[in-house]
Amino acid sequence: MISKDMSITDIVDNYPETVEVFIQSGMHCFGCMAARFENVEQGALAHGIDVDKLIEDLNNAVTVSK
């Protein structure tokens, strides 16, 4: 399960199916240097994205792909 405190890079590395969710949410920075140090909550807040909705969408993407 993906949580707010997980790093963006770890999520993308472990769950590549989440890339599309990040792109659709407007978080195109999953490949940038900041993504290595920011967790999902920090990144979402920096981009004005609803953190809870993003987490829900990321977890749905992982669940659907299994």
C-alpha cells in the first residue's frame, strides 16, 4: 500500500504503473532530482494537488494491475 510518507522515486521504481497517475495529476516531476528526496505529500503540496486523492489513485493503479 502506498502512503503519503513514501518517496516518489521509490513508488515509481516499485510500482511503474503509477507513472500515469502522477502524469494525470499534474506531477510530472517524478523523474527530477527533488523526487528522490521528497515524499508524495511534499510533492503534492508543492504542486497544489489533493494528497488524499492522489494516494487513492496511486493505490487504485497498483490494485488494478495485480
